[in-house]
Amino acid sequence: MKLYVGNLPWSVGDSDLEALFSGVGDVTSARVITDRDTGRSRGFGFVEMSQEGGQKAIAELNGHQVESRALRVNEANEQQPRRSGGGGGGGGSRW
């Protein structure tokens, strides 16, 4: 089960996120999403764990305070495929 974890403090990294969720169940992966340009946290991440562990994590960690911030934990929505293109040109032949 893939979980979305929102409202993360900027100081939380991948290992911190994994440690927090491993207290609830076995974590397959934990990743804080970072800005491509700056490398800073974007304040959210994803955790993968078993269905049972994921349900328990939602029940126990949604609203849990980390550095005075209430975490938002819920099942992640599947990402829609990105459409390529846009921007008005850059490909194809010119006359």
C-alpha cells in the first residue's frame, strides 16, 4: 500500500520518515519529495508498506505531531501519466 504523507517539516528526510513509520509496521520504502532545482523538501512524501501496516499507519499517524506540525496520512492516489508536449514548438520540421 502506498501512503501519502503531507505537512512534513522541512527538516524531515527519507530516513526520518522511514523511522517514524517503521514503528507501526514494516516499511518497504520511504521517500520525501524534493524540489528539483533547490534540493529542499517540498513538505510531503510517500511511504510503501503492507496493506495491514498502511491501514494501521493511517489510523495512528494521521494528525500525529512532528515538530508542531500535524501530519496528513492517507492512501496515495495513483499518479496520472503526464502528457508530453505543450510550450508551442520545439519539435517537428520547419518550413
